[in-house]
Amino acid sequence: MPKGWGGGNDSSHWNCSRSRSRTGRSRKPSAGVTLTIIRVNRQEIPVVDLEKDSLFCSNASWLLQQALDCGGKAESQFEYCADRDILEECRSRLGVSRDEVYCARLLRDDLRHLRVVGLAGKRSVMMACVVALYRDTGAYTMNHRSFWESLKDYELDKPFEDLIESVDGKQRSEE
């Protein structure tokens, strides 16, 4: 990742392990993943932090391929980007340094509006892309049936449902 994009070097960020939440309180993330939704310029941005032993850490790339219904390399489906507003929201709300924030956007023309943040390297970015695709109400319609069948095949359906509910349930209770 080029310098100045808020990510630091990949080697210092690949260790997905986290023992404390971003607010400093210890907690056990659902299935080894913590998902937060931040709002920047009226857009909801998923922020994902993965533990190295997360169910999703080793499955992030094929989950992104499934969500996009593509066979290409998962890494080639997004690009890192600089976004000062997202970086500032992550710093103020989550208490992370700019070196921990990997901001990215999907490359497909119909999905370039989707921005995501990973806090633990490229696999956390991929997982954030999956969440963004799942929650997107735009023109792109993910094949939810096929995606859920894939999740069930690997017994990831319940952990993914819990992950989505962890933010959607909070948002409903806050409204």
C-alpha cells in the first residue's frame, strides 16, 4: 500500500490478533471479528477488525468472491484509497491511529460508491467489503441465496448472521 493512505506497512498489520476492543474495554468479538458501522457524509462505512484465529480471517477472500459472484483474485476487487473524513471518524470514534486504518473501495464501476475500513490488514478489508456488499441498498443486488448457501456449506451462516445482527440490532435499538 502506498505511504500516506493511512495503512502503514502490511508486515506490521498482518497479525489480526486483538485482545482489547477499540474503546479499551476487553471483550470477546463474535467469531473473532469486531464490526462497527461509522457514518461519514451520510454513508455507512463498515469497519472490521479480525483476530488471527477468526472463522472469517481464513475465509475472507472466497467470501468476497462469493459476494461478488466472481472468480478473480479477491485482492483485485478493491483498491486502497485515502479518505481524510473516514480516517478522522475512525480516529475520533474508535481511538485508532492512522497507521491502523486501511481504507478501501470496490473497483467495479457500479460499486465504487462503497467504502470500507479494515483494521487488521487486507483480510479485514476483504471482510469489510463483504459486509458492505451485503448491506448495500444500491443498484447492485448481491445473490443472497447463493451467498447463504455458501455460508451454510462451511458452517459460517450463523456466525455471519450474528455479525450482521451485532450492528443492525444496535441501530434498531438506537432509533
